Amino acid sequence: MNEQEKQAIIDELASKVQNATQEQLNGFKTQLESFDAETLNALKGKTFAEKQDFDNLQLLVKEVKESVAELKDANQSSKPKMTMIEEIKSKKDQLVKLMKGHKNTVEIKALSNRASISNNTEAVRLSGFGQLAYTAGRLYDFFRKIPVGDGNHNGTIRYIDWDEDTSNKAAAMVAEGGTFPESTAKFIEYSIPLRKVGDTLPVTEEFGEDEVAAAGELSMFLENNVDAKVGEQIAVGDGTGQNLNGLYTSAPTYSAAASGITDANIKDLVRKMRTSIVKGRGSKYSPNFVAANSDVIDQYILKKDANNNYMFDMNTNTIAGLAIVEDNNLADDTLVVGDSRYGEIYERPGVELSEGLVNAQFTEDIKTIKARKRLLFLIRNANLTGFAKSTSIAADLATLATAP
């Protein structure tokens, strides 16, 4: 066996035991190199028995190969498997020979999986963006809108109302020749300015140029922010500072009376609140809605009797005949009953979006997106009696259940 033949055997075995330790590989190469050409030629002239010894020697070589293969497998099992890229690199020389036309076989044993491709960002990409949630202001949608356009109105709503506290209705039966009673009529002028809701967001010019789809979402983000604040103000604005007078703040507080109602529930309360509005003013008011948050509405709908049967239709959209307006800006344990015809929203329609530069933004290549809306919620003073609020449902129910 010449040096080239021995080297071919060594290379073949080396490729199979590449993951074995270097010490094991060197030991096996030493055994192979001991079979030089002189020894092989001497063996050819031996007797049959001696040739059988040579065959036994070849069998020993085969066993050595198998032992080395077992060592390789054991070594591989204790090491992480090579990726596809790593194994291809280890077979570089053999692959080059293969591409040059050599008849050869290259065995790639690395597991092919998604992890074999590093920094892989391929995916099924969905269009659009998920939107952030915010509290729904249903009361804004429920009341009538009156647009306010450009003009010489000073951004102010003025109106004249009866002064109910000082006006007096004195009509009475009059005897023949008797003196007629005298009523008192007083009026007051009220003035309410439009209030402004706004939000801004600074963005770089590059963001608008390089991320067109995402940049388009920013305007919607600001518009949703303004809409959410508008809904909150219509429901619970407290009238201080720049806040609106919202529905809850404007409505008079209902004063429950002991009524002896057995197991009083929200339906009983709503009916009693309606009665408090129409009993002395039914010629004017006809309450048509009850506003509350989801928990309060659930408290009504999920009410059960002693046999665990639902007391009210779960598919109903009314309580005691009044339409349910679900607005989660309203606090727990509260509700409002009223006649929606007497609540109005004066506004410049829509949300106005604009862009501009603030301070040093021109030199910083930044711009500011702005969203704004002007509006007010109005229940005229003379119409406040068309509404009533419960500031504590639990307390009012307890009172209604008390014997008169």
C-alpha cells in the first residue's frame, strides 16, 4: 500500500470520525500507518494459514473502524448537533471536488429546521394595525348635535331661561268681585363658552417618509384620544376649569323616599326616578333613557328570584320601558334617568387634524401632529328638572325597601 492509498483510507475514516477526539483519531492513524508496503508484500507470499492471519488482521482493522464510529456517535450525542450551515462548511473541500466533476458522495447529516437559518424574519405578514381600546362614550352618540360654524359668535352660547326659583304661579279660583292673584315671572340670561379638547404627538420627518403605513395610524391614534376625552366629558365632566358640565354633573340628585317595596331592585329604582320627574311636570317631560355602566346594567339583567330564575329578559334593551344607554365613563353604583330631548351638544363637527413646528423642531427635522375639537354639552337651566341621578344605587334601593 503506497502513501496515497494509505492517505485515502485515512481521509475517509477521518471524515467519518471528525467529531471524535483528536487523540482517538491520531491513535487510529498510527495503527494504519504500521501497514507499510514491505509488510504487505511479505504477507502476499505466506501460506494459507498465514494468509488467514492476514484476513484476521483486516477483520481487526474493520473492528477498529467500527469502534471509532461508535466513539463518534457517542461523542455526537453529547454535543449539540451542527446546523446545516456548519456541516456544509465542514465538507467544503469535498463539495469543491464534487463541483469540479469528481465522482464523490457528500453526506450532510445536520438536522434541517427553521433554526438552521439565522436571523430569519420571513412570515405571513398581516396588513393593518391593531387599535388600542378606550372607554366607549355612548352618551355622545345619544344626544342631538347642533353644529357651530365660523362667525361672530365669540365662541359662546347664550340663552335666556325662566328663573324657576323666583317665578311664582299664583293662579287660583276667584269669587265674583274678588281680586285676582298675581304671579311672578323672572328671567335670567346664561352664557356658556365652547370648550376645547386636544392632543399632540411629535414625530420625525423620517418616520413619515419611511414608515408610511404606521405614520397613517398616528392621526387615527390622536383622533381616538380626543374622541375618548369627549365621551368622558359628556358623561361626567365636572364643569370646573376647562371641563364641560357633563350629564351626571348637570342632573339633579334623586331623593328616594321610603316606599315599602319588597326586594327593591334597579327596575324599581328607575321607575321611581321616572315618576319623580313626570309627577309634577308630565306636560313637559317624557323620560326615555337610563344611562349606566356595564356593571350596573348587569346587576339589573342578572337579577334572579328565589328559584334562581332570571327575573328580567336578558335580551332586553330597556329598564322599566326606558332605553338603556351603556356608558362606561359613569361610575359604579350610579345611574341617570332623563328626557334626551333636553340635552344638546353644540360643536364644531368632527376632529380637526393639523401639522406644525414647535420650538426648535424645524432644525431637528421633527413635526407635531395636532388633533382638536370644540364643543359643549348643554342642559338649559329650565330643563334640568327633566333629569335625575342616583348617586348611590345601593342606598336608594335600601330606602325604597323601607316601610313608609
